[in-house]
Amino acid sequence: MASLGSEGTPRIANPLRRLTAFIRLRRMAGWWMGVALLLCAPGSAATEAEVTNPAPVMAATPPSAPATSPEDDVRRKLEGTRWALAVTPLAGAGEVKGYRDTVTFTAQQMTSEQLSAAGYPSPRYAVTLEGGEVVVWEAAQIKAEAGIAFWRGEFHEEALQGILNKHPLEGASEYYSFTGTLINEAASAAQPPPEAQSQSSAPRASHQKTARKGWWGRR
């Protein structure tokens, strides 16, 4: 039974009943709180809208091509070209003589026919722009038992010019300048060799002699 407290308010005599009443009240409050949150939560309306009007599927953007640098453009122009060089010793080089050489740029490597014949491997070449206009290419041919040959040149569409420094392991260094012209492979292939030209002109000459002889005979 309930009894009156000191202030005249009813009081539950059994503590177990107090605990039971507290649990019931808390359950009811939690249930109503959950309903209120469910009705007032902004996420529920957004979820219904997403189901009713789903977001459009964006088309996949193709990957963009990698940007190329001016050096890459110059390297593409040099790639696969052959050059005829006139190599001249610089002043004060002593008894060093000039010579002819052929340089090829292939597979990002630079090859000198003269130095390749001497056992120097073909190195990779580097291309830089000086002042945004002057194209400079550099390469170093190294032979462990002989020395190093350093090339530095300028590229001007159909002309090359620059310097070549040879530093042997034994003996004095050699310093050269060089100029080069582009070898037009298509023109070289289209033009027949001198032997073929002489053979093709021989029948023509004999035919002219026969024609002249016949003309004089008729006369």
C-alpha cells in the first residue's frame, strides 16, 4: 500500500514497484522519441526523393593525352635522321686533322660512324632549349679503355653545328668544331648510282651512232 510522505505526497512503499514504474516510463519515452526522430529526420525525405528521382549516371570521361614539351617535339624531328658532318680541328690543335663523319639519331640514341668503328658505344642524347629558341643536343660517348668523346651541337631544321671534344685516357685532348647537313634518304634512294647511270646512257649513245650511220648511208 501507498503511504504519505513527510510532505503529504503519496509514496510507493515497495522499491520494486518504483523500479518497474521507472522502466515503463523510460520505455514509453524512448518509443515516442524514436517516432519523433523518424518523422522529423531530414534524411528520410531525401532518401524517398532519391528513390523516386535517381541521380543521372555521368558518362566516363576519356583520359586526356599527356602534354608534350617543346623538347619532345624537337626530339621527334631529330629521330630517324642522318647527317653528313665535316669535322674540323680548332685553332691550336697541333697536327690533328679534320675528317668526315656521319651521325644518326635513332631510338633516342646518337651514333657516330667514325667513333662506332673505333669501339665507342652509341649513347642516349639529351635535348634542351636555350632561350626558348635555340635547340641544343648533347651526347657523351664513353669507352672504358679509351676515353670519352663529348658532343654538343645546335639543331637548325636542316643543319647542325657544334663542338666535339675527345679526351683520351692517354695523350692530349682533341678539340673540334663540326657542321652538318641533313641526308635526304628519299632523294638518295630515288637517284640511281653512277654505275647505273653510265649503263643506261650507253645504249642510248650506240643507238644515236647507228641512226647517224643509217642517215649517212641513205644519203
